[in-house]
Amino acid sequence: MIIFDLDGTLYKTHETTLPALRSVCAAYGLTVSHEDEYYLLHTTSRHLLARIAPDMPEEEIVRFTQQLRKGERAAVVEKGALFDGAAELLRQLHAAGHTLAICGMGEREYIHMILEKCAIAPFFSYVYHRADGKSKSQILAQLLRDSGMDAADCLMIGDSGTDRCAAEDNGVPFIGVRYGYGADALEGCKCIAESVGQLRKILLHAEETV
């Protein structure tokens, strides 16, 4: 089974999340730097607000998050897109008989919206999303239990330290993709792809040598 992270691995999150973030922050009179924007791409809006608006009341945090979610999902419907070559890679892997899965940290509705918008939902046998109080390592562990797959027979592909740790915690071999949003956390990985094209070559080579 090949397990993909979604944001920053298959999906161009920056093209839909950042415009929504800038719009909501402008409405709240908040200034966000490029570093703040990058931070959001591999964390949550609540963590971002703790950084840029630490005194914001809880009710405003909830309202901000709701408005960001609404803007982000509207942008997904309008212009959501995968990284170049990602759809073809998934199509090829699926046609070759590989079981494919998503293990993301986005909310369920958000993840399924992207899969439908980008016409890749049929490729995935398992789709796992954020669950309150659970780390990505725990979500990946649940995916492995539910699928009945042995960790050694799986492969995790992701762009962040969270993905890397989840794979390591569960004994799943890992490929890091440096074109996403957490390249700094991938230093020292045994296998790294600089582009979707290179990822494709790595996966096809692995398939040919099995």
C-alpha cells in the first residue's frame, strides 16, 4: 500500500489556503509575513493565531477559523489543483494494481472536496483525515490496523516532519518530497524526491525491482 499525505505532497495548498488567509487577516487587521504563511501550511489556524494574535479571545479564534475554512473551501472549488504530474502518477499506480491511501491532517470535508475537485477520489481505497486529539502517527496506525496491512508492505510519502515522524513511529518506509512545505524537516531522509517527476521515477523503479 502506498500512503500519500495530501497537502504539499499531492495538492497545491498554497494556491487556495494563502489567498483565503490574507483576506481574513486583512478583515481582522492582522499582518502576516511570508514566514507566518509558511507556518500555516504545516500547522493549524489555531497555532498560527497563537503566533500572530496571542491575545485573541476564544470566540474570535473560532470565528476566524470558520471564516478561513469558508474562504479556503470556496477557493478549492474554484481553482484547486494538484502538483503537475500528480494525477498521472496516481493513475499509473492504480492501474498497476497498487492499493493507494490518503493520510492527511485536514478535516474530512476538506480532504474529500479536494479529491473530488481534482478527480482522483476513485484511486484511493482508504482516506484518513484529522481526528480531534490524535496525532498523525496515531491516525496512520489506525489506517494500518483497518487495512490489515503490515507496515513493511507499505510506503509513506509526505512533505513534512510530521509525515516523517508518523512513518518512523509506525515502522513504515518513507519518501520525503522536497517540493512541498516542510523541506527543512526532511534533511537526512534516506530517500527524497525533488519533484513529482522524480517521485514517479523512484516509485516505478521500486516496482520494476520487486
